Amino acid sequence: MTGLESKKAQAPRFLQPEATLLGDTLLHGVVLALDSKGEVRALPPGESPSSPVEVFEGECWTQSPVLAHAHLENFDAPSSDWPRQPFADWVRSLLAWRSEDSRLSPSDSAHRSLEELKQNGCGGVLAHMSEPGANSLPHERDELFPHLRCWSEIFEPGEAMSRELRELLQKTEGVALHAPFSVSQSVAKWVFQNQLHVSIHLGEHSDEREFLEYGSGPLAHLFEERGRPIPEGRFSSSVDWLEAVGGLRPGTLAVHCTNLKKEEFQRLEEAGVSIAWCPGTQRYFCRETPDFSGALSKPPLLGCDSMASNEVLDPMWEYRLACELVPGFSPLEWWTSLTQTGAEALNLTGLPLLRWEMGGHPLPVDAEAFCQWLSSEEAPGHGNLFPLS
């Protein structure tokens, strides 16, 4: 390829959908510049395109969704037949299935999970890796969509952590602790002292609260069955546990939080802890929906968990469920959380846009109206990732 041909190949494309939703503003007829890295920016007034503009009539483009929590290992889990209550019985089913030879390998499962997320318009995702190999290096290197942040998950109720594991975790950008009931205080303190970015399942169910407060209940029975030690120390709340181990601070991502009280949510928010919620998993376990809008100033981030506790891996399913289950936050607030806030929280850049075909539907006048349409049955199931689609 000659130098001239190389420059032509790298020249930006200029694109003009009927409208573009960026942040909380719906821009009408703005020209977008797409560079060779796949990054898009809106041309400011007065800047002229250097090549012909490609026009996309009847389309509105948006930022792509980012999911702040997922597990990629369980794509073929037969979870529709598993018990949902108590949580410990569901865990027994998961562990029994994971021991079967017929299941997909963790790496194959991760590949299938990421493909489904891409097909459903997901631009980026943060995953807990609880089985070795349940990741994808091309996705972690941001060479493929969805961009992937994959953090190794620690399940260690005992007091010891190997030197090899400590050295490995010090080299990673983030760590995933399993939960307060499955990680000893000494291990959790070390992680929070040595890692800024820590994700942890927190306050997910009543089993956890009973286990932390009394060291008893269904989870305690499960630990005894499997010969696991019950961590020392009793706490009336998982938020108290988080404070005791040094995790009540910015950089911590608390996942699920479906069994927390209003004052516990407020403690997390005041301390700068981020919250990620998976509406599909909420529905799978038939749990009562927390009053997020009554306890928090803004919506939590959204996640999808895995096919062991959900019907599908789909950010739009999570978004529409969130709008349905917690109408105290507007569709625009939920959309901002799913896109812009999620990308900022995971430090993801270079994400694709989504092309939404209006299908003859009148173009909404502002961002609120457009997100109201996105949350409804009138909108298409998914947008198409651009420039991949």
C-alpha cells in the first residue's frame, strides 16, 4: 500500500443520522466523524466535512450499552429447572452442574456469552471470572466488541492467601471478591488495601444476612457440607462488614444489593461506593425489588449476571426491566446509567454507537421522549452496533 493509499484508508468517514443521542441531549441532523480507530465525535458548528457525508435517513444513533456485572462461564446452564429459594439450594444446583463433563468449557462458554452480548448491542462489560479460562484475550485487549474487563474472583473463607495469588492480584487492574460470607476478613482487608478497583456481590439475599449476623442458616449448612470454614466475626449488615474490611470507599463496586435497606443504600452512596443491579436476575429469583429511587440520588449501574440466573444476556432486556420495576427513575436516567455512566465507571473508551431504525415512528423531540420510546414495545428489540453492523 502506498503512502497516499494509507492516508485514504485512514481518513475519517462522515455520517449523518436523522438524530443522535449523546448524554442527555438529542441532536438533530448533526454530522459525525468516524476515525480509523472506530471512535466517533460530533462535528461542531463551523467545521466542514473533508469528504462526502453518508446520510442515514430514519435512524437515531445512541451510545452503546455497558454492563457493569456479568459471569461468562454458565452459557449452557439448565437453570430454568433449578430451585430459586433458598439461595443455597440454587448454589448446590450450580455446583453439581459445573462438575458435569457434558457442559461447555469455561472458555467456550465465555465465547458464546460474548457473542450473544454483541448480537444484542452490548458495547462493554465487566465480568467476574470464577473459573479459569472464562475470559477472552482479544476482548480484554479491546480488539473486539464488547470491550471486556474481566477480574478474577476470589472465594476464600479461610484466613490464608497464597503468595502467588497476592503477586498475581497486584498486577491486575481490578479484583472480584465473591461475597462477604465467602471471603475472610483478613483476605478482604488485604485486597482493599492493595487494589483500588474491587467488585463484590453484596447484600444479595436474606441467606447472606442471616449467615453474617448469626453464622447459621442455609448457607452455613452448605459450607458445613462442603467442608468450608465459616468466617469469623458477626455483622448485622453486609455494609458493616464492608466498612470493617476497608471497602466502604470509592473504587468499590457492590453488585446486586437486593436485600439492603434504605439506610444501607445511603451509606454506600455517601461513601462513594458504586452499585450494579441485574434486573433479569432479580426476576429469575422472584425477589422483591429494592426501592432504589427512594434511597439513591441516581440509578445503579446495570448488569446481566449469567445464564445460570437469567433468561438472556441482553442489555436492552435489563434496561426495559429496570424501567418497569423501578419507574421512580425515568427511562432517560436508566439509559444514561446503562451507557455513559457505565462507560465512565469501567473506564471504557472507543465504544461503538448503536443504530436505531425508527421504522416510520416519528422522531421524538428530545432525549426524554426518545428514551421513553426505547423502553416501550414500539421500539425495535435492539440497535445495530456501528461500525460492525
